[in-house]
Amino acid sequence: MTQSFFRELMNPRSIAIVGASNNPSKMGTMHALSILKDGFAGKFFAIHPTESKVLGHPAYKSPLDLPETPDLAMFVLPSKHLLPVFEAFGQIGTRYAIVITAGFKEAGADGVRLEEQLKETAKRYGIRFVGPNCMGIVNRDIGLNTSVSPITGRPGPLGLISQSGTYVAQTVDYLQKRGIRLGKAVSLGNEADINIVDVLEYMGEDPGTTAISMYIESIRDVGRFLEVARKITPHKPIVVQYIGGSEAGGRAGLSHTGAMAGKDYLYDGLFRQAGVIRVFSVEGLYGQGWALATQPRIQGNRIAIITNSGGPGSAIADTLDALGCTVPAFSEELQAKIKPLIPPHAPCGNPVDMTFALDMKIMTETIPDLVMNSGEVDGVVMHGAMSTGFMSAVYSHLSDLMPGVTCEEMLKGMIRDVTGSVQIPFKNNMPMTVSAFFDRCDQYTAEYEDNNVPVFDSPEKAARAMAAMVAYQRIQNRAAYELPADLQSTETACRILKEAKKRGQKALDEFSAKQLLGSYGIPVSRERLVHSPAEALDAAVAIGFPVVVKACDPEILHKTEQGLVYLNIRNSDEVLGAYDAIQQSVQRQGRQPVAVLIGEMTAGTREFLAGITWDDQFGHCLAFGVGGIFTEAINDIRYRVVPVSESEAGAMVREIKHPKLLSAFRGMPEVNMGSLSKILSTLSLMPLLHPEIREIDMNPLIVSGAEPVAVDALIVIGT
Amino acid sequence: MTQSFFRELMNPRSIAIVGASNNPSKMGTMHALSILKDGFAGKFFAIHPTESKVLGHPAYKSPLDLPETPDLAMFVLPSKHLLPVFEAFGQIGTRYAIVITAGFKEAGADGVRLEEQLKETAKRYGIRFVGPNCMGIVNRDIGLNTSVSPITGRPGPLGLISQSGTYVAQTVDYLQKRGIRLGKAVSLGNEADINIVDVLEYMGEDPGTTAISMYIESIRDVGRFLEVARKITPHKPIVVQYIGGSEAGGRAGLSHTGAMAGKDYLYDGLFRQAGVIRVFSVEGLYGQGWALATQPRIQGNRIAIITNSGGPGSAIADTLDALGCTVPAFSEELQAKIKPLIPPHAPCGNPVDMTFALDMKIMTETIPDLVMNSGEVDGVVMHGAMSTGFMSAVYSHLSDLMPGVTCEEMLKGMIRDVTGSVQIPFKNNMPMTVSAFFDRCDQYTAEYEDNNVPVFDSPEKAARAMAAMVAYQRIQNRAAYELPADLQSTETACRILKEAKKRGQKALDEFSAKQLLGSYGIPVSRERLVHSPAEALDAAVAIGFPVVVKACDPEILHKTEQGLVYLNIRNSDEVLGAYDAIQQSVQRQGRQPVAVLIGEMTAGTREFLAGITWDDQFGHCLAFGVGGIFTEAINDIRYRVVPVSESEAGAMVREIKHPKLLSAFRGMPEVNMGSLSKILSTLSLMPLLHPEIREIDMNPLIVSGAEPVAVDALIVIGT
């Protein structure tokens, strides 16, 4: 165990609350009632200025009056009154706190100051706390609920970490009606002390939590998030909804918990790097999280569909197909086993369509058992298991034909032992998701849900949850994380950077940049730096025609746009012409004559880019994608936090939207992925070896034959 | 009105049913009960071999025994018994039928034969019918429900057309619990007679239907679908879920209603062409359809968000942003009006975040009114309106503090007059969607739903429904559909095709293909066809270096791959070399010397493709997208059914995934959209002017400066 303080906070033996009273319309009272009524067996104390009893328990004027030191203090009083009482808890030795109170960093300059004071006080007394501006924590292991909403019923294995209190406090009814059960939940608020990574680490280690759902608006410590999530995802799935990528979403988030939203593409790269499954709705957050928390791990992507209707069956098939799963046609042998069980003309080739046949035992037990034991599939999506829900919907029509039978009696008569059906996935150790248009009014929906088989209210959602399991299997099958190969800084690189800094350069010239990169084994185009027409001619002959002729100066950054690059120069006359044109052009700009690069003409029609970017929140990130003149128009770039190992770089490269560009086509060979991964991994180490490097831009990285070669490079030096 | 027979079928004055009995477990009985119990005021007859009364109504042995001719006959008996009784209805003059019975085309060769016999019988007697293998029709105007599920409650303005019976019959409970009310619904089954376009035409004309949702697995008459949908969408929204694009989806669909699934990209183009909004889930089909059916038309894409919590507010903002809506920051003026209404530090800049303030009148009435009247937005998405739902969720905790007050009493005491809230969108003539984690257990959810304000169970869905309205506004704002400009066939084109056919060619050679296209004003590269080295030299000089040298023969289709194309030829020696190399190459293949094309070298780095494809279901389609060597790797092509007007072509072109390629970037000008649209519209007319043309492939269509020029062209002649 690397994490213990947050586990202690989640398991207090005694709690004191400030801000609860006997007035049911006060938030503090509602929080207190949750602590008192949902099963917490520890001690409870209330701090109240006037009341002697709060909610039937003795109340104390000050923490200093308490008969003992509570493990956890909880604050629901106005922010202006918070500090003194918070400090008093420090004085009596309370080590953990939850600050529900809002009005801090999210509320302007005064709030920022108050939050600083709160942090300072906490630090002084060694208090670790959640919040401020949060909705509390839930730990069903000990019946602890500090939110405003009652949380009862059987606990479940899903853990929730949320930067919005709503998703802990306002969705209780929603989750209950969908059979989704949380075991642990934490509303983070402003994260003045305990932050999202602390809680993630705890949930990762918590044995009762089998999957973690996270609602995220901002991650402040990107590096630690990556480190912690990377340790968890090989054995426990993490589902993330990240919000804030849009300008308005960011504006909303900033005022919400005072956190800055970041660039969506950086977050997207981070989540992929960490092996986190990203969803784009709160419904996916809960639903896919629940499926991952409850179902046996899937072993492949071959899915069977069992349905009582063609439409939903087709919808499931289409959705699975779009998400990288297959719906294989069953073998003749398997079909022959299924055929006698379903109506004569009903399809049995996958989907199995029962049509409107209502023998539920066959549909929910016999056929799933056959299919799961066939060795032909890895998971099952089912639509149409129903009994009491459908019958209660049609009762009003049938009642005349069943005189004296009430709806309740009819439904009672239909209740069956469905143990065999709900155990199917666990008995066969194979995941199943269910689609049903009837909610818990139907016995099947209710019993599936109560036995940890996830039920969704549409075929597409049941398919998406199955696809999430396949996505997680791919994450588990990734090569184990490893540090990038060790690399020593080269003398060449150190010298180039030292000289450039001495000269006060903000960037290296192209020749130096390529020399630097080349010293680490990154392939760059062959070239010579020349300072006269005669040198230019010599260089061109030595390199061999055709050549490229370009201006080379650390202060000239956009050479192509300024007409300072001449491609495909075929003979001596053209070399001299290009050299002359470049010098005339810089002269017109009022500059001194510049050095000129004579380089080989790298043949290759595929142009990528590779680089290092800088972001205030993410630090240095590695970028790879479609480059050349189509960089912006195609906009197909992936990011990773540095450093990146070769195997990680290989995965990153295959994630681009147009991965076919890397494969063999139109007579071009497949790109050498080994070379490419090595280039990217090496590149990702540059900012670690040379912290003065702020950005690197190799664009284009031309694929010549199968080999990527940097034909242009820019290195920006940081301040 | 262009459509009357289906309107008559939907409005029978009398119905006879075959297959109903007094046994409640029979499907026929359930269909009959729906007719009898859901408000249909017309006459009802049962045909039964033995019973004298069915469900309290006199039963007859044969249609020939009926006291009068029913308008509509309905069949729920086994398929082998169908034909004689169907024919008997023909004999007594019944003109409309619904065949619920399955076991036809979807059930193999015997079924196909039976369906042919059914069609023949119907034709002989002039019977128009829905089905077979369907779930019936619903027309709430006259209380008519022929499905198996009770459909009661107030009718709504949404029309549903479905190729799956499930979405008419099994979702009654689902829709009711979501407040979605259908007015008309038709389950199509195998479409042996009445097809999806007939029903669409009817719904388009039906004044009570304000939006149409369609579940589609296959459209047999693509041309008529386009014609009919195109007439409807300018004034009534159509939402479509198309299923069958995947191989498994197609397999499921084929066995479902015997229909062949088609290529997803052709359907996608068809829907865009028709102005139909495509969704990818049944939930979207119902939910977005319902929003479009109920809400005032939106006038722009500026959306306000009003929420009681930051998380859902941010989620709504992000989702809207991703779907092409904006969430503009409010003016200082508007913020100043809102500020006093919400807690001191709560954000009011859009999203307006009430925080956990529970003054529902301010949230649901005062602020929406202010925002809607500001002129700053075009629609509102709201999250967090709640009262009784939340209170009933927390009652168990509060009950001790309210001794003697039952939950029901507490909730009753909370019921408010919310008329002002639910009228907001209609009063202000501006659409609103609502997100709520409480279902109809909450007064707000229930009353919103009952008053035609759509409520969704997640912030993202409420945002998506708003985005669907914005999408529909864009459809309404499109240029009115017009026929392509009139075009006469050219003598050149007729001559080229005639000669090619005379010679038995399956394709035109490149030179002829370009001559043909050029005769219609499509820009093609300048070139000459030559038959000797001397002619080649003359041509190159006349055209001007650099030139392209290629083999030109109708039987050589993949010239580049065979090394028969030489680009960028700069002088006479190179011309002769290339000419010679081509002839040697074809000689090695055992061919006679070929004609050679000498063409100008078209400068331009942007390569598109334009063409005409052939599909057995869709016929000729126009294609446009990213071309050149990246055609398959980038895979960015759009399709339209021919012919296509210039304004339609312009819209199609802007739909590609990488539209920035058409704009100005990296020193290249914006592509001349007028020229491009004209080329595409002209191209789309080729198969109409020359039906013998099966396919055309102009790839690449190089953008030279701003002008697209075809530098290669292939025309395949049909059989």
C-alpha cells in the first residue's frame, strides 16, 4: 500500500459536524441525517452555538468542548465563519476534514484568499481535508454517507470520483432506478488539499472497488495522474468523462470549482497513455463503469446477440461493428443446436432472433449457455428478456378475459425463479449486457440488475457497454509500461545549445537543430551549410542532384512562406540561381547575407510531423501526426506526456485517424514502425536531457522508402 | 394532396379481424383488444371458424358471411391459411388490409412464393395492404390501435414509421415513462405492397404530425424516397435511424424483413441530400423526434444554459460545442439583470449556474424569460428543475423532523402551479430542452412532459436534442431544391460513345474520356494523342515543358501501377525516353504498340476525386472527395443520388471530413467553389444524357491555382 491517509479519512470512527441543526431545510442538517441514518456505526457529534441537542444527539458549542477528539470534522457553515472553528479542531487533534462550504477559490479574489488561509491552517495542524465546495464522501463498507441524499440498499463494486457534487448527490434516484450501485464515492470540490489523484490512488488500492468512474473538469498534477492511473489500469478499469474542452465548458468549469480547463487533445492523449477509457456522457460514465465493475473480463471481441426482435438485434450488431467488435456468423454445428429451440423460420446465425416467442427460459438460459460454451464468442448482448413488465403493460386489455384477476395477482402468478438466467455470465465466466425497454417493473430487469448483470434502456447502449469491455481487454493486453531506454546527452547537443544560449538565440537554426537531433540517431536529411556560391556548388555536387537550397538562420522561422526554399534543384546553374535569389530576398528585407543549406532531395510522398510541444498544465508533450502542407487541413495529431517508451510510441502512432497512411499502399511500403517508434521515443527524451529545450518541430518527417527522415527541424529554446 | 389511399387505410370506418379468439394468450386476440379498447369508434367484426362470439362481438365463419363489407381486414392467422380468407375479403370488396402474419419473404423460398401469391391476389382484387410480418398501425386521431400493446393517454404530434415492429409494439411503456406521445405509427413489415415511401408521403401531408421518426433497414425505391422526403423536409423535420451498414447488421436485417441492407455511405449521402436528420440510436429516434415535434423552430445556433450545478452545465456546453452550436457569453447588461436573482458568487455569464439554490420559480420562469427576451440566444437548455422527486428521495431522512407527516402529504404540500414554467418556450416562441435526473416522480419532469417540453435523463441528451433543432434550421435554410441546369448531349460525346460501343469497348481510353467530359465544359488537362516519337516531340513542344507522357489504351486501366506514366518530363530527350520505355513495357506484356498521351503538367498539390458510381439499389451516384494517392488512406468521400444541382453540389462538397482542404491555406487560394459545383452538377447529368455510361472516375481532379482540372479520367460503359 502506498496510500494510507485517504483510507483513514474514508474510515473514521467518529465524526463531528458543524452547521447541522434541527431545521430540516438546512443543508447541514441533511448532511448530518445521512451520517446518522444510512448505517454509520461510529460516534456522531454536533457543534452548534445554541442548541443542546441536534437530531437527538448532544450538541457542543465548540470543538474544544467535545468529550473526545473526532477522527473527522465536517463543515457546512458559511465560509466567513469557517476558519476559527476549523482551527479549533486542529487544536484538539482532529486530523481529517470535509469542507462542504462554498465561497472559496470559485468565488473571486476574496475566496482565493480565504482558501489560502484554510490551506495554511490545515497545514499548521496537519489536517488533511476534502473540499471546500464539495458534496462529501460515501463509503458503503462502513455505511458512511456524508452527502445530502439518502443512500441505502445493497452496496455495489463501482467507485465514483467526481469534480461535480451533483454526480454524487443528485443522482441517487437515477442510479437506483437503473440498478447501479456505488460502493465508494467522493465529491472533490476545489481540491485545496486532497486532490483527484489522491482519491484515485485510494480507489485503485481499495479491494472492494472493481472499476472506477471519474468525472473530470481539470487535472492539476498531470504527471502524478499518469503515474497512478498507469499502475491501476492493468488490473482495474477506469472510465473517465472529461469536460471543459470547449470554450463555454471551460468557462462553466472555471466558475464551478475554480479550475482551469485544458486542451482536449492533450487530455485525450493523456487518457490513452494512462489506459483510461474515455466516455462522453454521464450516462456512459455510470453505465459503462457499472458493466466493467460487475462483469467477468472479456477475452476477445467476438460477440453473440440474442434477441426477440430483428430491429434491436440489428441495432446492436451495427453499434458493435462500429466500435471494433465482431458479430461472427455461428458455425453450422452451433446453429443446428439452436434451431430446434426457436420458431421454424427464426434466424439462428447470430443474431439469434427468437422472434416474438416468449419462452424466456430458452431465451435467457438455454441459448446463452449453448452460445457461451461454443468457443465461438467472447461475450453476449441480449435484448427482449421480459415478463411482468410487458404483462402489466397489456393488463388493461386482458383484464376482461380474466375476470376477478387483479393486475397484481396476474403478475404474481408470472413470477418465476430466474436464478439460472441471472447467473449465466458468472457461471460461464463471460460478460453479458442486457437491453430492455422495460425498467425495474419487469422481473427480468429487476433481477438482472440486483444480481450484477447490467441492463440498459436501449440496444445501442448495451452494445456500447460490451464494446467498453473489449476496449478494456485491449488495454490489459498492452505491453507493460516501461521506462524509455536510457539515453546520455551527446557532446554535440550540449555544445550547440550552449553556443546558442551564449548568443542569446531563441531558436536554433535548421542546420544546428538537425545536427543536434542527428547526434541522438534521429535520421535527418544529408546536408551542408555553405556561405558562398562556390561552396554551394561544391556541396551540391558532393550530395548529388537533385538538391534543396534553403536559407539557414535562427531568426528566419517560416522559410517556405518567405520564398527562401528551392526544391528539386537539378544542376549547377539552378544552384547558383537559387543561392542568388535567397540572398537578394534577405537583402530586400534589410538583412545581412545568410548562410545557406544545400541538402539532399528526400523522395517520398508521405509527410508526417513529430515534435515536442509545451503546455503550462501538461508540460512537455510529444506530438505525432499528419504533417507537411496538410498539417492543419487534415488535423490528425496525437499527443503524449513525455517521456514515451518505444512501445508506447508505437501505440500512439497507430492511433492517428488515418492509420492507413502508415501501411503499404499504392506501391509504397509499410512505414518502418521500429524506426518511427525509436525516433519518437528519442525525441520525447530531449526535454529531459536538455531542459532548456521548449519546443521541437520536425515537419515534414518524410517517409523515404519505408524510413522516416526529418527534412526540416526547428528547436525553440525556453526562457 | 397527392396521397389518398394510405390516408383511407389509416381511417377505416369498420375493421374485420381474422385470427382473434377469446383466448387471451393468442396474438390475434391481443391485436383485437387494442382495436376494441383504445377508442376506435368504428365497427368491429371477427372471423372465426367455430366461435359465435369473439370478445363480446358476433363472429362469422367467413368474410362472405359478414353483414357488410369492412373497410379494413386484418390477418393474424398462420401463413398457410391466409390466402383463401384474404381472397374472400377481395370478393366482398374490402380494399385495405393489414397482414400481421409472418412466414413470407423473410422465411426462405416457400415464403417468397407465398408472398408473390399474396401480392398477386391483392392486385387482382385491388387490395392495398401493409405487411406481411408487421405489427400494425396506430392512428390516435380516431383512437385506432391495431398493435398488441395498449396505447392510451393523450395523443402527441410525433409520427413513427418503422421497419421493426418492436419500435411500435414493445416500447409503449418506455415512451410513456419518458412522456413521448405518438400520434400515428406504422409498422411496415415486408412491404410486399405498401412501402416506406407511401407512409412517409402520408405522414408528410398529415396536418397532425409535426415531425416524423423513421427506423429504416432498407429503402427499395431510393429515387421516390428522395423525391418525397425532399418535399417534406423544408416544412417538417424527418429523423432517421438507419441500420444495416455493418455485415452483421445486414445479416440480421435480411432475415428480419427479407430486405437487403445497403452501403452505409450511400444511405448517408441520400439522407443528407433529402435533408433528413440522421441519428444512431433508437433513443435519438424517439427523443430528438419528440423535441422536433414539440418545440418552436429555432432561429439560430446560440444556446443559453441554465443549471443548478456546474457539472451538468459544463457537460451541456461541451456537447453543444461539439455539435456546432455556440454558448455565447451573455452581455454585461443581461448579466446585471440575472445577478440579483442568484446567489452572490454564482456564475451568470452563460451557463447561468443557480448553484444549489432551490427557488424554482426564478430558475424555471424568471431567468428563462429574461434570457429568451434578451435577443442574445436562440434556444435554452435547462438542468436541475426539481421539487417532489428530490424531496421524495430525501424523505426517509427528514421524516423524523416532520412527525406525523407522510411522504405523500409532504409531496402534496410541495405541489405548485408550474404553468408559467412549462409555457416558457411557447410563450417566447423559442425552443427549450430539459435535463433531469428525476423522472416523472418529480412534478417538474411530469408537467414539462405533459405540456410538450421534452425532458431527457442526461445533460448530454438535452444538448443533443437542441443541436438537432439547429441542424433542422440549417436544413430549412438550404436553397430550395431545384433541378440541375438543362443540358443537351454533345455531338462529340455521342460520337465517342457510339464508336466505342461499335468496337466492343468496356471503357473509353483516357483521351476519349477527357474529350467527352471536355465537350460538356468540364476542365481537363491540355493534351494530344500521338502515335510516333516524332509526333510526341511535336506535341510536347506545342504544349510546353514540363509535360506528362502516358500510355493511352482503353484496355489499360491501371497505368500508374504498371509504370506507364511519366511525370514532369522536362525536355526532348526525356520525351523520347519515356515514349520508348512505354512501348517496351507494353511489348513485354505481349501487346501491340499503344497510343501515347502528351499532356501538360498540371501544377497543384490538392488532389480530389469526382466520379459517378453504380449501385444496384441506388443506381448512379455522384461521388466527391479527397483523391490522388491518398484516396483510400484518407477515405473522405461523399455521395449523392444523381442528378445534382449546382447548389446541392456546393453543399455536398462542404460536407467532406476535411473541408479545410478547400479553403485558402499555406499560400494556396480557396478552391473556386463555383467551378467545382458546376463540374459536379454536369458530371451528375452524364448518366442521364448517356445511359450507357456506368461509371466515371476523375481522379485526380487537381486544384491548379483555384481551379479544379481533371488530369485523369476513366469512363466505364455499361452492359
